[in-house]
Amino acid sequence: MFVRSRRVRAGVAVAMSVIALTSCGSSTPVHTATAVPRTPVAAHPSAASDPCASVTTTTDIGQVPAACAALWAPYGLTKVPPVNLTDSTPAPPVVTNGTAGAATDAVVASWAVASNRGSVWYRWSEANDQPTLLAKIGRPSLLPPSELQALDAGGTVLQPDCAIFPEKESAFEAGSDGVRYFSSFGQSVQGDTVLVAKFPGLCNVTARTPDGQVRTIASYGSAGVTFYAGHIVDDPLLGEIWFTDGASNCQSGVPPTAWCTST
């Protein structure tokens, strides 16, 4: 999932903002929802596990075993991530299943795990100036311009936990109202599900220039909510991740009411 601006954003040119619940004016009914217990995140070995077993830190692609480099080269990377990078993926919070039976609690839990795993890749990509990998996680058009500018200039972006891992989460079917909502921003949503993520406040995203200067490019003083339309992708190297193809928040347009009252 992109940075919950994020990231978007994550995301997600519509950055995470202070949420005014009364701003959600759609008449979409609120379905009975169930709480999905926190799901532990198991290690997810990828096809790179054996060829890249010796790569335990981020390493220039020219310095890793040839078989490992061959796996990552199609992704356009100049650096190779540690083979166990996603082993540290945090468990998601308790997730509310608001899909009205369209998805089981187990499936909803898997979406939340995949979202956090994707956020680990998102953070690594930006921290190591590997923008080509971002297209595997979501539509680049949803990324905040400030992040793209920093990466285009050869810099890096540092995403803290508070910007990429939600403290509360819900899942819904996008439905026709949701598809129309995202299309009002020119976003073509291909998936049929939406994750609604609440992020804590007092959170800063920073960028580092090639000469080492650090500046804040996003500052969130209060908690905020972001919607992520998308679907699961099981990438051979990244693992099972949430691909974001639409994003917004409660202060933008008129989203379905249930999305803004679930958190």
C-alpha cells in the first residue's frame, strides 16, 4: 500500500489529513461489520530466497551473485534488497470487515497483511532511490508529487512507521458508488475492494538530497484516514501485496458514508 497520504499514497496525491466525519455525505448504507482479530505475519519466502540467500543488507546489484542479479534485473533495480526484508512486516491492527459477507474474515485479514507487506517494500524503495519498484505496489500517478520530485533528483524519502502502518483499518466492497467516487478524481479502479486506514498524527515524512540535506516534505499534526482501492497481487519476488489503483480521503469529494464512520 502506498504511503497513507497516504500514501496517496500514498499515497495518493491526496495526502492524509485531519478527518471531519461529517464531510462524508453519501447515502450508502452502513452494513453490519465484524472485527477481524490481529493476524500474525508469517515469513513469505520469495523466488529470490536461494539465489539471494547471501544478500543480508541492501547491496548494489553488480555485487550480488549473478543468479540473484538476474532475478531482480527485470524490476529495473540498481540495488538488491535484503533477502529477509519483509520478515519484519508488522501485524496489522484489528480489521473491521464491512464487506457484508462478500469476503470472509480470513480474506480480509490477508488483505491487511498484504497491505503492510507492500508498505515495507514502499519504504525500502524510497529509502534506497529505487522508484521503478513503486509501480509494482500501486499506480505511480497516485504518489505525492513531493516524493516523486525528491526521487527524480536522486534523493531518498524516509517513511516512518506512523506514515505507512495504520493504527486502525476497515475493508469494504467498492461498489458502484465507490467506483464513481474514485472516477470523479480521474482514477480508474480495477479492483472491487477498498481498505480504509486510519493513521496517527504527529508524523513527518522527510527527504534527503544527494548531498545529505534533510527536509520535511509532509507533516501530519493530527490523525487522518485514507481510502485505498485495490486488489491482491502475488508477486514472485515481493510476495503477496496490496496493489493500490485508487486513493482518497474523507475530506475529498463525497465518499460513501460507511468509509468515513468505520474508523
